[in-house]
Amino acid sequence: MSSRHATAPARPVDDHRRRIEDALRPLAGRIAETVPIAAALGRRLAVDVSAPLDLPVFRNSAMDGYAVAAESVAIVPATLPLAGVVAAGNTEGLVLPPGAAVKVMTGAPVPPGADCVVPVEHTESDGVTVTIRTSRAPGDFVREPGTDVRAGQLLAGAGTLLRPRHIAALAAVGLGELSVTRRVRAAVLTTGDELRPAGAALLPGQIFNSNGIALAAALSDNGVEVVSVAHSTDEHAEFRLRLAEAVAQADVVFTSGGVSMGDFEVVKEVLSAQGGEFGSVALQPGGPQGLSTVDGVPVLSFPGNPVSTMVSFEVFARPILRELAGLPALPITELPLLQGVRSPAGKRQFLRGKLTEGGVALVSGQGSHLIAAMARADVLIDIPAAVTEVPAGTIVEVRPL
């Protein structure tokens, strides 16, 4: 796929995807890091985590009510003297006198001498005594220590993808930090003299740089830490400088633009001289592709048209990045295509589509520059390279965006 073989047959899409996977899969061996539990959502545990203490930590009430000895309310109604009130967080160590009651709040310690709690709705009180109208058995509405988890018991195993429910359990046993697998770190580098940042004034022939922010968003959405988003002109010296900065920070670098057959293809020209491979993949949109290694860091080079960049990411990078992040693979489904479509021979086409009640419909405008049209799509429709015509009603593979 070297630039010296520009007329070579286009590489099949799956072949190029496997090459990218082979380049990125070694990143699975990245080391762990310790993060505050508040920053651990969506991360993978690097080690097993066991409970450092019992949960609940102490006997506490499951209800607002009155802590009593069950034997004192065996015959009801029973009127008992009030010996005090215990709120949640109370640490005074009140002890229940025989034949009395203590008012307790949900989560409050159940005083020694009490073996059950009578819910407040089954009682009447004048503030001095309480009348219990329902008998209770020992253990009713009392949460005993360790009934949720015992100290030393496994809470979450290594490799667990931390969701809010895991964070809740880990925080409940007092863990402030967690050892998690470090996220893949990616740098984004766009190229092109014509690109301007959002908010800048456009001169004739200039366009806004959407690819940098779009790639960064796509990476973040798939479990990757974006360490830099930069831009280079088409000058070789500047591109080399920006590339060196990106490689120094990242596990993988994504470039956009400068990979085709034009006169100012800075990415292709610089990286080909360093052993990078560039050429055509049998893909539409997104045919021109590059794959290089710089100082041991993989560099994935996508074409500069906005839709080509995003389709390239979806097809080549998203699956392996989700695997490395421990995220589930996105499902590929089969649905009827609601309109007929023609497809170029020898190219695997990914059309933008929208799910409907009856199947999947094409989003008008399939050109590689039509990024606004892509915003109306929610799936990519996969048309095999050997297929040149797809009649309406044909079952097609659909990938979520």
C-alpha cells in the first residue's frame, strides 16, 4: 500500500481493518493507574476489590419507628415508656431499658436490648409513652452487620466495567480510590491550509475545521482519553513538529487530510518517507488511507473530507478501541432497505441511513463532504463490494452511529 504503488488494487476493507487492529491491540497491555472513585465511572478495574469492612457496618433500623424487645410487644396493644430518640448518625450509645421503647429513624443504630423495630405507622405516641398496636418478631426491620457484604468478600472482580451501581457499592465501603486500567491516550492532528477554527472569520477558499473536534468527540465516546487536538498547515516542517508533539503524548495518533493523490498531501509525503504505508482501500467514502508507526506509536491517517473521516473512524477504529476500553461491541443488525440503490463495483459502500418503523431509509445526500446530512443519520448501511444494485426491500447490514 506504499505511495510508490498508487496503481495497485485497492485493499479490501477487512484487510485494512485487521492491520489497524494488529497495530492497536498491543495497547491492551497498558499499565494500571489509581484514580479517585468519583473519576472511575466507565473504567475497568485492574484488580479484584474486596470489602474492607462489613456492610451494614452496625445494627440499624430499616424504618422510622420504635426499637423494642419483641417480648414486650407480644401482647398488643402495649403501652411502653419512651427512653429516648436515636437519629441517623447518633453515636451516643443509648441502651434500651427493659420494657421500654426508643424512637429510631431509618438508618439509626438499634440500641442494645432491642431486637426489632415497630414502624411508626403501627403506633401512637404522646411524646412520653408509645402504644404499640402490632406485634413484631425478633429481627423485624433490623439490618444486621454484614447482611449485605462481609469484610473480605469480593465486591467487584478485575476487569469489571464500572457502572453507577458498582461505584455505589465501592463508595459504601469507604473506598476513595480505585486501581483501573489506564485509558488509551489518543492525539488528533488535522491538516490543511484551508482549515480555520470555529468562530474565526473565513476568507475565500477557507472552511471550518470540523474534523478535529469530531474525531475527539468520537474517541471520547468510545472510552479513549484525548490528550491533544492540534492542527497543521500543509508545510512539511510544521507537520513534523505537530506530529512529534502528538506522538510524545499519545498511545495512538489520528490524522485527517493529506493522504490522497493531490499535490499537497503533507501527511502522505512525510510519513511515507518514514516507512508509512498509503494507498487506496476499497471503501466509499474514505478510500485513501494510511497506517504508520512513529517512535513506536501507531498513526492512523484518514482522508480529510468530513464524512470520509467519520466513516473511516466507524469502520476501522471504533471496534478495536471499544475492545481496548472494555466496552461492549456495537450490534450489527439486518433490516430491509426501503429504497433501491446502486453501488460502485469493487467498492464496499457505507451509506448513511435512518432507522424507521419499516426498516432503514437512506438519508438524502451521500457525498463525502455532506456532514450536515450525516447528522440526520443514525446508522451506516453496509453494501458489499461485489454488489452493484440493491433493490428496495433487500435485507442489508446496519451499523449504529
